[in-house]
Amino acid sequence: MKTNALGRQLMVEFFGCRSDILNNVHDIETAMIDAALASGATIVEKVFHRFNPWGVSGVVVIAESHLAIHTWPEYGYAAVDLFTCGHDVDPYRGFDLLKTLLGATNVSVIEMKRGLMVDPSGRALHKPLIPETEQKVR
């Protein structure tokens, strides 16, 4: 889906999820990696942590931004952030897969367009318009 934004961010709440999955760091890591791949993203790095006695937090850094999750198994709840940039990655494919893998019975999702930088023709500006004389060489 084309949009005049640098990226799209889905802020998701999954309710009624399977507590056994939400408390299993391996299952959550696998689900998030699968969601990134289903979205068409390029995985760069991943970090996941299981808390005692409950819960998992983790992030999959993708070349196109990130996917993050925080779980509350005792409530059957997971908060997920799917932030993708560019037009080739579809965060909704990852969202759909996570809903299934977590066993969510109810969801809430808010989509936010990020980086709405548009020139007069309506074309999204994916590179900043900095005069060449002001650009610093690194």
C-alpha cells in the first residue's frame, strides 16, 4: 500500500491470548521473527527477555525500523508495536500472523503515519532537502 509517509506504525493490543505462549520467550521470539518475515522485512538484530515470574519483552530490529512486544501472561494480554518504513513492507501481514500465533480473541489497533513529509506535488520526500553546502561529510 502506497502512502505519503516515511513509515507506518501499528500500535496493537492483543487480548485473550494464550498465557502459555505469552510467557514463553522462545515462542514469542519465534512469533515476532515470523511476523517480521511475513511483513517482508529484513531482520537486522533481535533481543528478548523473560521476566520472573511472568512476561516477555522483546524487539526485532529490521532494516525498515522495528517490531516490539511486551506480554502480560497473567492477563492474556500483549502490547505490540509494528513500525515499518518504505512501501515494500506491510505491517498488517505481521499483525495478522501474530493475532493467530498468540491466539488473540480480541484486538485493538491504531495506525499512525510517521514522517508525513510531502512536497507540493504530493510526493513523499524520503530524503531530506538539505542544501549541498550545509551537508556534512562523515
